[in-house]
Amino acid sequence: MRFMISKTRSTLRFSHLFRVGPHNHQIGALAVALKQVQTPGFKAYAKQVKANAVALGNFLMGKGYKLVTEGTENHLVLWDLRPLGLTGNKVEKLCDLANITVNKNAVFGDSSALAPGGVRIGTPAMTSRGLVEKDFEQIGEFLHRAVTITLSIQKEYGKLLKDFNKGLVNNKDIEALKADVEKFSGSFEMPGFLMSEMKYKD
């Protein structure tokens, strides 16, 4: 009986890998990933990802912003924008125009997932480009500027998203932020690309 239960658990645990047949691409990808996470380089990267998230979270809280769980212990920062009277939709949209990637995200107490009260910010991608804590404080400053611009547009154009969107068109503050973001991010290498080998360097 004990053997049968153990065998059933094993079958359930691994059946998703072999449901239709041995998917060699999945098995190969898993093997590569498992080997990679054992390397000292990946372990250092994982620690830096977390340290960068903590640094970003602390910077934002230092500016008086509210984070869900009052900080982070992983690779994500979940920023509650409701105390500012903003939605994640608006901040995400403005950040997109400034070449900053954040994702609108529901936070506890939201009444609708269509107008979530927060945004989530992950640190793995920029950490892979070599950024450390002080660099994420600069990213925090960019986010602070983005929220300040969002508040200004909402005050002038109104809370409705269709009205708010009008304030995004040809906005000089957004263009200035975008230029600063591009200058900052351009100083870090992109993994997998060498500037000397790129056909279009501009």
C-alpha cells in the first residue's frame, strides 16, 4: 500500500512533463536551467536581484510611498498607488511612454481588476545588465518623476482614463524623462549583444 501511494505521487509529480510523450525540448531546457542555477555566478546574480529589489523598495518608501508588505523579500516590488489617488493603468501607460516597464497590478482591497490600485516592478532584467543597489535608487528617482508627472496630468485633465490620455500627447515632461531614462540605460550592456557587432549602432 505504501509503495502504491509513493508510486502515485511520483506519477502525479512528473506526469506533466510526459503527458503526450517525452518532450525533449522541455527536458533539455530543464537540464540547462538546473545546471545554471548551481553555478556561483547565478547564485551571486540571485542575491543581487533581491538586494536591488530591497534597495528600490527602500528608496520609494523613503519618498513616502506605500509598498504592499512594507518592502520586499524577493525580486518584486508591489507599489500601492491608491494613497496618491492614482491607478496602475495610468502609471503603467505613462511609464511605457518613458521607456520604463512596470505592470499594473491589483492590490489587496481593490474593487476591480480593470482599474488596479498598484504596479509591480521586477529587478531581474536590469540586474542581468549589471545594475546594483545605487543604480536602482536612480531607477526609483525615475519612478518618482513618473508618478509626479502622472499626478500633474490627472490634476489638469481629470481622472477619467480617456481624458487622462489626452495629457500624454506631446508632453514635454514625459519626453524629458524618456531622454534621461535612455541615457541612463544606454550606459549598461545588453546581455547577448555587443555594440561592436551590431549592424545599426544608433
